Amino acid sequence: MNLAQIDFQQLRIKHILYKSKVRSVLYGGVYDETFFSRAGPVHQWFSTVGRVRYLNEPELHELVTVHQELNNTAHQLFSLYKGGKIDQAHEGMKSVELNSDRFLELLARLENRLKDNA
């Protein structure tokens, strides 16, 4: 496994954890403000690894955008949940799932392209 594959595997794990935390909050779990902020693991990966090693990769910019969209959606769903609109918040997980699929597809595309160029 080369460095890029390790980096992308770490991001994939952080992303899956992120999605799990969103689901957890929407089903009664504790909201972790730090986790869903710029100090959270996915954002930190982009800041410390992504933008350092892969800044010139077009997919990286798309990944950042998709993650920002996910984060915005998650916060909207958290607001719905806190406002008592639990069914709407749960329904909104479909959007999170679609964006998550998009994120993972972009990540796989980037990983495969760099692997093929290695």
C-alpha cells in the first residue's frame, strides 16, 4: 500500500465515522460540537494531509465541497431534530447518504487515478 492509499483510507474511515455520528445525533446521541467543527477529524485531514499532499488534484476540491455540503446538511438536520421535527430530520438522512455516496465515489476516483499514475 502506498502513501496515497493510506491517506485515502484514513479519510474514508473518518468520513464513515462522520456519517455515523450524524446518524447517532439524529437518533438521540450526544451532539459533539468539536467533532462537527473545523477541529473535527475530516476537516483536519483536509487541512493537514489533503491540502498539503494533494492540493493540485481536482477531486480534492470537489471532496472539500461535498464535505461542506454534508456538514451544512447535518447542521440543518440537527436543528430540525432539536426543534422537535424528528421525522423530518430522519428523512433528511437520505440526503446525507446521497452526498456520502458522492464523496466516496470521488475519493475512489482520486485514489484509482493516483494509483494508476504511480
